[in-house]
Amino acid sequence: MDGADFRRLWDELANIGPADTGGYLRFSWSDADLACRDWFRAQAAARDLRLETDRNGNLYARWDASPPPGEPNDGRAVLTGSHFDSVPHGGAYDGPLGIVSAFLAVDRLRAEGAEPKRPIVVAAFTEEEGGRFGVPCLGSRLMAGVVDPERARRLTDPGGTTLAEAMRAAGADPDLLGPDPDRLAGTAAFVELHIEQGRHLDEEDAPVGVASAIWPHGRWRLDFTGEADHAGTTRLPDRRDPMLTFAFAVLAARKEARLAGGLATVGRVEAEPNATNAIAARVTAWLDARAPDEAVLDEILRGFESKVSERAGRDGTGFAIAPESETPIVEFDGALRDRIAALLGGAPVLPTGAGHDAGVLAAHVPTAMLFVRNPTGVSHAPRESATDEDCAAGVEALAAVLRDLAC
Ligand code: HGY
Ligand code: MN
Ligand code: MN
């Protein structure tokens, strides 16, 4: 497997959902997502892998096992894969790299004549980014039974389309959404390969690393309410301007995160009526906060909420904060992590602040992640990058892990 082998398959996805920013728009259940799903089905068919779609729209391509007769085998599968969907104008690699690498790892094992004793299953999870419906890892969370299907059906995208409507328009049945304990019980391990979202591997001069943990993190909806009025005639003391409280909140999030030793970001905002010459009536924004441990995350949120509430009192505005998703710390299976790091010749082991379907599955099955070097360190933006040679090294590493766990 070399860089050119990787590039051949990789280029097939490059034309699906590109935006003029150089990034991608691959929202779940959009035309781009459906094109990615068609591509997945074609890859499964080309390899004679058995295609399955679960009740939550997650896709699987299954290489059935041929265990030697008489050998004890519980028949549980080794799952590998990631997601197709992107954040708005996200990079090419976050998600698709794990799926392309999984198919190439299957090719790699077949080329050497491997015969798995356990099924090897390539997975594509739905709505990992929450880029359309707001809840990250929605497909895997539904599968794990940690999101209420009724709540999921009612989630809306920024245009007001519900998940149920989007699924129906795409030919999927939202009434089927719900937990899938049998699939989890039939999974022996999950390994997600992912672009690194930082420069740790570049600094260590290593093409591939292994995840140790995912920081606890979450998303909160922030509603600031005031009173619309004329920008040219309303005296400053008479205003109830939610934009002021919002502006304070952005700075407060940053300050609380800095003081506590975590991260906080306000990257999305909507104003009503969104007019240049009118005081806003309402501002809605979303806070993303992450921290190395739950005590620090809690400290950031408590500090943020009390400072912003106090400011809202002074501004005469309303302020409400509501969680949209909360993810506790994930420590990946220590034995699996150490086994993989050793198998890969002492690959670096690193934590991440980014969420992944692997973090959801880790509560149910032994789970590991491989990271591929990203020289820019940028992610969720067009400058996310990896060399073809490093991606090929990622495929080799994934094939070695699958060989170890399934063959
Ligand atoms: O970390 C995230 O924002 C998402 O789960 N990938
Ligand atoms: Mn992401
Ligand atoms: Mn991802």
C-alpha cells in the first residue's frame, strides 16, 4: 500500500459535496450524503461485502468470517469505520478518511490472503458532527440507546426541516430509529481511524498514533432576549439589547475557559430580526466547551452561567442556557490501546478534545482509535491535511490491527 494506492480511492470521494471555500458541505441526509452512501454501497459490492443499513441509517459492509472448524469463536465482529458528514465547510479528512482506510485495509488483508476468524465490518455512522441537526454522534448515540428516538425525530436543521422529514425525503424510515443492542452485543471491538486534529504527531515525527482518551465536552444553546427598537431613535439607557449580553458571553466563555484550563468556543450565532438599523429582539448562540476532566468543565460552565446571568441583569435582557449534548470523559480500553501501540512499534499515545463515534461505542465494546498525522493541525476547516503517504501508513496500521484482532 503506497500513497498512490490511497489516492486512487480517495479521489473518488473528492467530488462529492465540495464548496467554493475549499471545504465540504456533506450534511447528513443531504444529496451529498446520499451520494456518499451510494459510493459506500458500490465499494461494498465491488468487494463482495454484505451491505446492511441499521434502523438509525448507519451503514455496514460485512466481510463474513470463515473460522477454522472446532475453534471456539463467539462470532462477534471487529468493526471499523467513521462518518461521511462534515461540519459546514469542514475539511476532507475528518470522517471519510476512516471509511476509505477501512475499505483499503480490507483490500490489504485480502491481498495477503488473510481469512478472518471474526467478521470484519466497515461502518459509516450518520450525523457524527451534529452539523445539520445539532446533536453530535447522533447515529451512534441512537444505536447505543442514549438519545430518545422521539427527541431525535423532532430535531430541526437551521432551515426548520426535522430529522424525520429529512430521513423520509431520503427514503429512510424515521419510525425505526432506536437502540440496537444486538448489534452492540455482536461487536467484539471497534477501531476508528481518524485524521489527527492537532499537531502532536507532527511534533513527534510519527505518521500514526493511538488515542488514550476523549475530553469531556458538550454543546449548550444560549438564548438572549431583549426588545427590538429603532437604532437611530432609542436612547442608550432605554435599550434592552441582547446583542450586548451575547457579546459579553463570548468573552466570558473565553475567560472562564482560560482561567480553568479548558476550551470554550462560540462559533455559531443567529440574530432576530438581523437588521443593521434595529436593536435585536433575540440572539441565539451555541457554546461548545471541553476540558481535560469533568471538574474543570463544570467550573467553566458554572462561572460562565453566573457571569452572564449577572450581566443580563444589568442589560435588562433575558438569558437562558440549555444543554443540547453532553459527553462525559472517555478513557479508551487500556489493554487494547497498549496492544495496538505495541503492535505499531511504540506509536505515540495521545488524548483528544474532539468527539467521535468511538467515544460513544467505548461505553459498550472495547474501542480504540488510530490518528493519522495532520501537518497543519487544522480540522473542521479546509486546511485540514494529510499526505497520501501518511494515509497509506494509516491503512497499513489499521490492517495490522484488524489482522491482530480478527484473523
Ligand atoms: O468533536 C466534535 O465536534 C465532533 O463530535 N466531531
Ligand atoms: Mn469532526
Ligand atoms: Mn470525525
